[in-house]
Amino acid sequence: MRAFLNLALLLALVPSLLALSPRLKAERPGPVVLVVDAESVREEARVRGESLLEVLQDYRAQGVMGVAFPEHFLKDWVDLGVLRYRPGSELREAGLPARKGWYYVKGEAWLLALLEKAYALPTHRLGDWLGFPLDVQAFPAFYPLEEMQEAKEAGFYVVARPINHRLRRLDPALPVVPKEADAVVFAGLEALGHPYRLEEAKALVHAPVALIEGTPQPGLQAFREKGILRLFSLRYEWQLTLSPKEAADKYVLAARERGHQLLYLRPYPYPEDTQVFLGRIQEGLKASGIALGTPRPRDFALSPLRHAAWVGVLAGLGLLALGLPVYGPLVAFALLLLALGYAGSQAGALLAALVFPVLGFLGPRNGLWMWLRTLGYALAGAVFLSALGSTPATVLGLTPFKGVSLTLLVPPLLVAYSFLEKDFKQALTRLFQHPLRLGEVALAGLALLLLALALLRRGNDAPVVPELELKLRSLLQDIMVRPRFKEVFGHALFPLALFLPWPRWVQNGLLFLAALGVASILNTFSHFHTPLPISFFRVVNGAILGLFLGLLGVILVRRLRAWWLG
């Protein structure tokens, strides 16, 4: 039966690999566009006594082909001197018949004409003044339309940043999203029209919409048919804590390893730093083979061959049922129910992530063959997971993988469960009567600590990441596709566990910790927004580096052991 299941697994690999072809074509990196924030450049233009467009032309020479226009609040127009703003009480003191408790604006006629229709509020005309019953200073109030048009005519990639507000009118006659916009990046923490007017907002958006890295915006899914572009930006306060080269490397990494197409930039306070910053980005993109240009939304059709991956996943589940010494079929059935009940349409992908990291541990402990077997099963599981889980929504990052924590928690526990003997009652009795040793307690505590650390450190915004590790990450990123340290750690433990004369319980403990690294392989591929080649080379680099460190550790432990006993 095992031979039959392994054969079914191998046969399912071929169509599953072919099913990944559409995704591979769609997620090729580039072209990307460097987009500068117009408001961050405006002060520089004032200092130089030039127009915004003149300063933008200088940025164009440094590779910046895009400019983003955040929508103004009404108070911004007041600060710019375009509008005057007065409470009705002040106008009444001046002898004008203003309404009590109202607020009035006065200024350029084109802007007042737009503001009169902009909000679901009554208005009051008082000569040149336009009144509102609420304080509207923090209400969205359109864009510098003339500047947007000039930038468009000059060949810049124009990005509009509309603001959602419950009282704004979503009227096609209003420039909520100006016709000049090549892309839309919603300002704030939610999409335009969220939560109840998304259909009205969709009618106003004629350009692709950006998904901002690290900034979930409810309602963004509704704009999927407009096309989705991935955007990366650094919070400006954090950017200023980084050197220009460090910040530039993060932008290059985002384009190379996470498929970002809009690189949203803000200049440094000193032009010299900005020049270094932009030059480093261009150098990094060129070295990575990523072209500057006009980005296109990435989409692809799902291959019907992807369903063959279910054959491989179920074959793996069968191998798990046969390999576990105690209640194997029952455990396998429970995993199937867990995946179907928890992940829904992603059940097959989750099941692959839970099962395949365990299979290599169920055979004989025959040195590096065990390591190769475990790595092989994990990579096969990664193929099935990717084939079943790769959809346009997951690859774009709109729909996250469901069960990330489970992929790091369940496989190591299943590996520990596999250490039980068939006569588990007698084994548990021996374990209960085993005299407790301080060293064993310390090792068990270390194992639990490492398991907790692996869970706490998942994701890019993990709360527990030492400063030394961050520096090591940065160093590795400069010379290779950086492997995940959990995987390096896991691969290194295989030689240490299998080539040294440990007691059985110590070897089991080391293999349990190694299972954390193997589970991380499937966790790596569950980040569907990362291009497949990047995930593959991350895993390969982790395996090679981890094996090298493990073999080096075996030599050191043997010498230390000889010194200690000699």
C-alpha cells in the first residue's frame, strides 16, 4: 500500500507542476515605477522658487517616472491660501447675515463650485462665501487639478489618492478620481466607499488600484476587477532612521522578492541623501534584472490540472495514516476534518502543509538519507500546496493563507506523536515512572521555548526579532535569496541528531526541533504573494547552509566529547 501511495504521489507531481505555469508567468518581477509623493516635494519646490513640475523633471532624471497626488483636505487649501475659512459667528460680527453655528469658505471660484456639490450637506451662499452646517476643515476637498494635468501631459505616471468620508458625494461629475490618474492608492485605512457605498465608488474608479504592503484596507476586494497593483512604501518616520542605502535596499528587496510594482517614495531632507537613495534603488533594480516602466495588473487563469494535486495530498494523508504507530487512520481523518472545516476552499493547501513535513520522519533513521527523504516530501508538499492555493487573489495578497500558525504547530506535534510505540500503554507507563532528571527538564523546556519562539516570530512584523538577527538578515539579503533561519536551524539538527551517539530520548528531542524547520518549508510556500522562484531558492539556500552548519557541528561536538571524556 505504501508503494502504491508513493507512486500516486509521484504521478500527481507532474500535472501539479504544470498547473503552476500560469502563476510563474504572471509573477515575473517588473516593470516597476518609482512614484514620488507630490506633497513631500512641494516644500522643496518652494525653497527653490520653482514650480512642482520643474522639480519633478529633476526627479525624472534620477529614475522617478511617477508622482502621487494625495487628495487635499479643505484645511490644506486654507493653509495654501487658496481658501479663507471663517466661523459664521465671525461673519456675523462683521455685519454679514451668516447663520449661527455654520462655517464659511471663500476663494477660487472653481474650487467653491466643486465644494458646493461635494458633501451630503445643505449649503448657504452668502455673496462670495459658501456655508456649511458642520466644521468641514477635515473633509476631503479634491486635488490640485492643474498640476495633475501638467504632470500627465509631461509623461509622468499619475497616481490619485482619494479619501473616504461618509458625507462625501460619490458623483461622477466630481473629480473624486480625476481622469488623469493611471493608478489609485486609497488614502487612510479603508477603500473609497467602504462600507456601504462600494458600488458607487467602483463607478468612479477607472484605473488599477494599489494594495499597500502592511496596510490592510477594508473594501479593497471590491475593486479587484479594476486590476490590482502591489505597492511598497516606508513609513517616513522609519525611513529617516535608516541610511539612504539601507532604505533603498528595502525597496529593491520588495520589488525582487515580493513582487511590488509601485515603489512609493519620499525624499530625504537633504538632496544629497535623496540622490544616493534613488541611485541605489536604480542600481539594485538593474542588478536584479527589473526594468523601470509602466506596471500592469497581474492576473492569470487557473489551470484545471491543479485538481490533480488533491491526489497527491490524499496519497500523503494515506502515508501518514499508515506511518503513525498509534491510531494513524483516526489522526489522518481528524486532520482532514480540521482542514475542511477551518480552511474551506483552501483545505487542500492547508492539508498539504500539515501532512508533508511529517512524512520523512516516519521511515528509518538512516543518516542523510532520512534528511533527503524529509526534504523531498516537504518539496512535494510545497508543489501540491502551491498548485491548490495559488489563485489571483492569494498571489496578489488580497486573500491570505488560512492556517499559518497551524503549519508551524501541528507538524512538529505530529512528529512527536510518531515517537510513540505501538504498545503505547506500556510506553506511557515507563515514561510516567521514569526518574526525572534536571537535564531532561531543561531540554524539554528548551524545546517548548523554541516552538513558542517559532510561532511568535512568524510574519514580517514579528514582535520577537533580535537586533543581531536583523543585521544578519540584511547581510544575507545582499549576497543571496535569504533563507529563513528556522529552516537553517532545522536542517542543521539532522546531522547532529543522526550522526552522534545520543540516547533515544535526546535524538527524539533533536528531531522534534528539526521538524520546526521542515514545517517552515511549507510555511514559506504558503506566502503566496512571494514569487515561487524566490521561495524555492530560499528553501534550497536554507537546506545547503543548514546541512553545512550541521556537519560542522558534528565535528565540533565529537572533538568536544573526546576532550571531555579523554
